[in-house]
Amino acid sequence: MHADNIAAHPRAALAGLFDVHAPSAADVADRHGVTSFASAAEAIAADTVDAVLIATPTSTHVDYLEAAVRAGKPVLCEKPIDLSLARVNELAARIAGSPVPIMLGFVRRFDPGHAAAQRAAAAGEIGALHQVIITSRDPGMAPDSYIETSGGIFRDMTIHDLDLARFMLGEEIATVTATGARLVDPALMARCGDFDTVVVTLSTASGRQAVITNSRRAVYGYDQRVELFGSEGMLISDNRRENLVTRHVAGATGIAAPLQHFFIERYSEAFNAEIGHFVDAIEGTAPVPAGFEDGRQALLLADACFLSVAEGRTIQTSDLG
């Protein structure tokens, strides 16, 4: 998907790619007529490569991101930077002062509806912003093999919503309170040590609030909604459907098409827009919209969620660094 989006962008060209699964790499390289590199190091070092997009397993992100920065090449890295905040902090120290643009793949910031809602709130269209309500529910449980290496629901799934909450609130988070349950799959803890249903409440120093609800399974589809409530009104960025037709028949009214299946379909426009923002940052025409520190803060908040559940208390983010 990322390769297709880069190749289709009017101000970018796909130079090549590397994937540990050679058949996948060969297929994409053949389709676009580009180089299939023998290693990530070769791809990053290649003279034909001006910038790097990292969409590899999380455990590789720190090494590849640092290699790209050392090579002086702007980098767009999928979230999270790493599963360890200590490792992220160590990387931050090593690359401190580098002018190389680093962008994190928090794609929901670039969804047309979410972005429009954020701009409207920032412009004061709903007065003083009081609350942000984020609903994010997957259409079905991920396989155990994925969950076991994901870092847990807060670092894997909720981290998108934690970043979106910071983006919408426009202020840093001061406190985090989270609860977790296993309502979809009661045996998930024994098998994977994770939750499938969580609620997170965030607050800023000024008192603004955000509430995030996540579930690993919504039987009706990929549920993605954001509500911003303020002193003078409300903004809603709603779900996307396969089409906009609603049916009104003898037995029922307002029957709508199903929700779009999963994240690639739901956020297809956002993934395209993300590449555009990355190109803008590379060319220096706009600042990086979601940078390294945004990635670090999102991971810090995810850690705070786990700590809140484990200790049954509200966590002060200032205590986590």
C-alpha cells in the first residue's frame, strides 16, 4: 500500500524497496519497475534513495530509523517507535540535534473528517473545547501470534487514539486513568496477557478531557468516530461506509450500507494524504505534522495506561518522564 501511494504521488517516485519476504518484495518491485534491495541497510544507503519509509515490525524501527537519520535521509516510520520507552529515550539522545525530518505514521491525523474537525475546533467554531470522545473498534480479534508480539492493546491499538487525543485537545495530557477487560475472549489473558476491551480517560492541566473506548471486536464493522464538544457546540467526524445510500422500505427505514471493512479501506485517503505531508516536510514547505516527540509522547501515554490498569489508579504523566 505504501509503495503504491508513493508511486502514485505527483511529487514523489518509488526508488525501491526491501522486504524480508522476498516474493512480496519481488511482486511490488516488478509491478512498479523498481529495485528490490537485498537488505534494509542497502536500501537506506542507496544513492537513488532520498527518503525512507519504515513499515517493518516494531522491533526493527529504532535501528532502521537511526540508520536513516545517520544517512541524512528524511524518514517516515510507522508507529510505535518501539515498545520500550527507555529505548526510545536512548534513541532520542543519540539523534538529538539532527536536522533530518522524522515523521511518525499516526495516519488518523490525516483523515479528512478528523483533520477538518481539529481545524474547526482550533479555529474556535465550537467555543472553548471541553471534551473529545474517540471510539475505535476493530471488526474482529487479531490472531494470537500478532497480539503476543504487539506490545499489548494500549501500545498497539490505543496508541493511535492517544495521539489523536493529543492532536485534538491541543494540550499535553496531565493524567491518565484506564480500565481493561477481556469481554470478547475471556481466555486472552492466559494465552497472550492482554485485554480486548478498554476505556481510557485523559485530562489536561486546564481540565480538558478525552475519553477513548476500544474493542477488539465490533460485529458490525470497523467503528471509527470522533466527537469534539465545546462551550458553543459540537463537531463529529463519523464512520465511513461502503456507499452513502440509505434504504427505506416497508419493514424498516434508514438502512445504511456496511461500514468500511478495516483500516486500509477506512483510512485510504488519510494514507495518501500522509505521503503528501511527508513530501512537504522533505521539501521544507511545511513542518513535520507528527514528529518523533509525538511518537514518544504516545508511547508514554500507552505505558501510563498499562500502569493505571495494573495499579488501579490515576497516573500523573509527569511521573513517567
